[in-house]
Amino acid sequence: MKQIDEPTSHRFNAALPAVAIDSLRKFHIPCVIRDGSISGCKIESGAIGELSDDIFLKVSELEEIVKGHIIWRNRRAAGVEFDWKATPKNHKQRAPRQEVAIPATILDQNFNYLADCTICDTSKTGCRITTRDAVALPYEFRIAILGLTDPVMARRVWQKDDTAGLEYFWDSEIYTLDETVDS
């Protein structure tokens, strides 16, 4: 009887809830990661057709996001090749914070107004805000920051009373400074 060799591709079967972040149009869709390996995975969603080819994948239980490129797609699924060189580094490495007082607006995923806030300190990876009721903030939302042309995707990492800590989800190359705002 012939012995079956162990697979060398180290593929895994999974059903990991995730978010696919469109790096060109700056929106995201919920998806499920299936059949993956170190080099890529298959994602499933009813909104696959809305994504551009360049995306980020975020699994809610993990700290990091992974940059990827869609190499095939059909109505409900897409094959994603990971781009590890362009993947942002682990957010656990604390970036230097700068004390500021920047007015900002919190928006839901569909750009609807939720609340006003003030950014108290900020870094490339996140910020601390004050707002009337930080506990009522959704887990993920957009924050429109004075001086940037587009709202930034953010995730609430902690909150206490009227203060919350946010982690940014952004590809800094797609956000530009608004030249009409005075420094």
C-alpha cells in the first residue's frame, strides 16, 4: 500500500470572520477567510464585486492587517495573494504620540454623522479622543480629521467615560493633506 505524503503547501481550511478594506476607495466589506496559506487565501462575501484589486484584510481577533492583491474573483469569492513587504507592521509597537487639540467628526461606515470629538494626542497608528459618550461608539467607524482630505477608518481599542483610544486602519499613501486648511 502506498503511503500518502504530508502536504507541503501548509494550507489551512478556516471560517475566519474578517473585513476586506478597499485601499483605493476607502471602504470595507465583511468577509470570511477560507482555504489559506502563508502566501494567500480565499475570501467569500456577497460584495466581492465592489472591491478593487488592492485590499487590506483585518481579522478582528488579530492586531495586524495584511495587504493583499486579488488575483481572481467570481460572484461570491476571490483569491487574495498577500503582499508581506507592504503590510503595515504590528501596531503593538507604540509610536511616539504628539499632544494636540484637533477637532474631528465621527462617522459610521456609510459616512453618516455620529458625534463630534477632539483628538487629544495622536501618532501614525492611532489617537486618543474625547467625546460626549465614548462608551456608545461603535467598534469600527470613520473619523474625519481636520487637515486630511478623507475620513480615516478607525477601531475603538478602549474607552472610559468621555475618552477613547483609537487605532487607525489606513494606507498612509492614499490619504493626503487638505491644502485649504491652515497649519
